[in-house]
Amino acid sequence: MPSSVQPTLPFEAEVPDLYRFEREAAAGGFRMVAGVDEAGRGPLAGPVVAAAVILNAPPGEPLIEGLNDSKQLSAARREALYPLIMEKALSVGVGIVDATEIDRINILQATIVAMKQAIAGLSASPDFVLLDALTLPDFLIPQKGIIKGDASSASIAAASIVAKVTRDRMMDELHQRFPQYGFNVHKGYGTRLHLDRLREHGPSDIHRKSFRGVVA
């Protein structure tokens, strides 16, 4: 006899439930859930940028189709999603910490500062915060750090896109000031082109002098 159990289609297992953590928070009585993520911890130049996003989508009803970890999306797709997030999200906040401050306090602490700035910049006050991997010290709002949260939570995914697009646009603008480094191509990351240009021209004012490879 044929089995009565229906096989699971392969694609069903591959589609993540991006609202799982938001629903869990809602089930716990929280109503304003913010997702937080950063862009730019690894580059040799430029700021680290964090974003906080409150989507407030009804449980199980995607507010914005196509959200995903910004690193898994093309630049064109991120640029297409960015205005949708800015338009449809309940609130968006951004935090920026420059290279000088990164050198002064280190990149982890700078990332934490940027995240707190982003949350403080929200026009609506969150009562629960979801973060990609990190948790924030000395923070009074309930929070949850999620490993690979930018691919697991719609709110964090939206924040990752806002942070990445914001930072990439900043690096494009900085390219106009420092065209010799090619920031419009590598966004400050340690590519071969960037390292070659560093050896040729030395570091600029926006390079992170405390990062290995920046100062000979």
C-alpha cells in the first residue's frame, strides 16, 4: 500500500520562518519589537553603521517580501528593499561611529555604541530587542541575541539591509574625497586592490589605524 504520509517538498524546508522570533516576543506580551544589526565591523576604513527597525507586521503576515540577510542579497536587491523598509516599517533608527572612535575604543565597543545609538534614534520606543549574535551590556530593555539572526528574523534582516545600504552610500561619498583608494568598489574592506592602494598612498583620515594591515 502507498504511504499516507505526504513527502515534504524540498523548498518548504528551505524557506525560513522570518517572523518566528517576533511572534515569540508577541506571545510574551511584547508589542514593539526592534531588530538590530550592523554593517562594517571588518573593513579597514570608514565607519561602523548600525540600524534598528520596528516592523510590527501582523504575526504570520510578511510586511515586506524578500527580506534576508543583506550579505545574501545583491546590491541592487538591497537598494530595492531599502525604500520599502523605510516606507513600511513603523520606525527606523541609525547609529554611526567613525574610524577615529573605532581606534579609540575598539571595534566591538564601537559596534555596541552604534547599536545603542540606532535604538535611541527610533521614533517609537521598543519593549523588546532582537540582535544579530550580540547582546548589549548595561541595557534595560529585554533583549535576545540570535546567532545568524539576520537570516532568521525579519526585523534583524531589515536592519541589516538598512545598515548595509547606509554604509555603502557613505563609502561611495567618501570615494569622492579619497578616490585613490577605490572605496566605491570595495567599501573599505581589505581587498587586494585596497591593500595595494594603501601601500602606494598610505592611510587616509578615515582608515582604522588600529587594524592590521593599515599601517605598515
